[in-house]
Amino acid sequence: MSIKKIFDYQIDEKLELFVLIKSANVRIAKNGKKFIAFVLADASGEISAKFWDATDDEIARFQPGKVALIKGKREVYQGNPQIKLFHVRLAVEDEPQDPRLFVKRAPLKAEQMADEINQVVFAITNPDWNRIVRFLLKKFQKQFFTYPAAKKNHHAFAGGLAYHSLSMLRLAQAVAKQYPIINAPLLYAGVILHDMGKTLELSGAVATSYTVTGNLIGHIVLIDEQIVLACHELKIDENKENVVLLRHLILSHHGLLEYGSPVRPHLLEAEVLHQIDQLDASIQMLSGVLEHTAPGEFSEKIFGMDGRNFYRPEIADFSTKN
């Protein structure tokens, strides 16, 4: 059998390969019968597929986190890639069954990301911010360097949480250098902590789902709570201005109330954090989609970019354009 991955197949090409069932949502078709809306994944990315007329036994067997052998055809439906399934079964003995083999990973190893992030921690010269950051990095170290940054949209791969934070730190360093008015230590502390609550909001890199706590509270409030708990452990007054400033960066980093922030940015560093968060997330979403888009074609629609699709130019290097 071919060792090709999902996105090695062309449109209308038949396929047969092992994949990870990343999600499996049971829905009701217009004819009243149940079907499974799959998200299937391997190291090349993820794609949707529908399994029609699913029996209760099949619904019970085809669970997220399982490895399955699928036969079908790659298609495009309403501008988005999908697989038309002909046959699905779970992997059996002597076939690949480890879900970790099918998980897309950050381009840097955890050790590399940890080394670079720890170097930036030295630049957090405010003692309280430094101690809080170090305390929480240590507390959530395993999850922080292995979890994705999201279930679906940006940096939704193993190690994506740390990689997103590191990318933002690099942007933050460049912006702080360009604009000396920025309080760089505050910005760096905010960047490292801003999404750390996702270690509590999400279940992990394999078959990522939201925890009950994540659904009911959300990562912004969860990490703010952890900052307060860290202050108690470290004997830091949580009402000190510098702690309140740090908490404000975390609480406002989504920018708008309708996007989940309890408060909008009211500090220069909070606005910068929000902007570089948006920039890094947008570029990662776009690069992931354009990677699977042929030159001279438009991409699939990107939900996290207001449903827009994007054109991939035929010229690879704009500097050569006459």
C-alpha cells in the first residue's frame, strides 16, 4: 500500500491510507439517518470526511484518537477539501495504531523552544514578573511544550502552543527594539503567559477537545487565576500595580469583548500583545492553507479569517518580478 499522506493525493484521485480520527461528530441527515462528520489527520494536515448511514456499532467504534484505514477519493466541496469515503475500518494488529505517528508537529523540538524562551525570561527584569513566569513555566512545562494552541484554527498541532508563544516573542523583541517606549519585560511576560491557560482548556495534541473547565471558563480566565495562585505561593501582593498590569495584558489579549476578553486593551503593551497575537495566528493559518494550494489557484475558505480564501501567486519570488 502507498505511503502517501493525505495532501499528497490530487483532487479526484482515489486513496487508501491510515489516518488518525481527530474528531467524529454524529449528525442527522435530511433522510433522518445518522452519519459521522469526521476530521481525519496525518502528519501532512487534516481534512473532513462524512461517513453516511452510520450504525450505532460504527459510531461506538470510530472514536477520536483511533487510527483507521480508509479508502476513498479526495474531492472539493463548496471550496473546501474533503474525502469521499468508500470504506473505513480500524487498524488491526501488525498495522500502525499509535496516534502519535499521525500528529502534525511544530517545526522545532521542545528542547529548542524551551532554550530560546528561557533566554528571553532573563530579559524580564521586573522581579515579580520574572518569578511568576518562571513559576508557571515550571508548573505547566510538559503541557506547554506539547499541547496545540487551538483545536482547529492556528497552530493546531503538537507543540503549537509553545511555537506560537515563541513566534510572538520574536515579534515582540523586534517591536520593542523599534519602539523604545514599550516596556519590553512586561510585554515578554505577557506573551509567554497569554495562552498558557490552554494547558487547562484543551485535552492535548491527540484528538484535541475542550475540557469541561475549558468550555465553561476558558483559557483567559484560567491563566489569570493561575497568576493569582502563583502570587499566593510566591508571597507576592496580587494588588501591586505591576501584577495588575500583567493580569491586564492577559485578560485583554483577544482585543474585543465579543472575542472573549473580559476587558479591552488599555495599556500600550496590551495593545501590542493583541496585535502580534493576531498577526502570528493569521500568518500561521494562511501558511498552513497555502501550503496545500497550487500556484495560480485560490485556497479553501478559512473560517478563522472571516471565511475568506487567498490566492497563491505563480511567482515564488516577488523580487524577480519585472
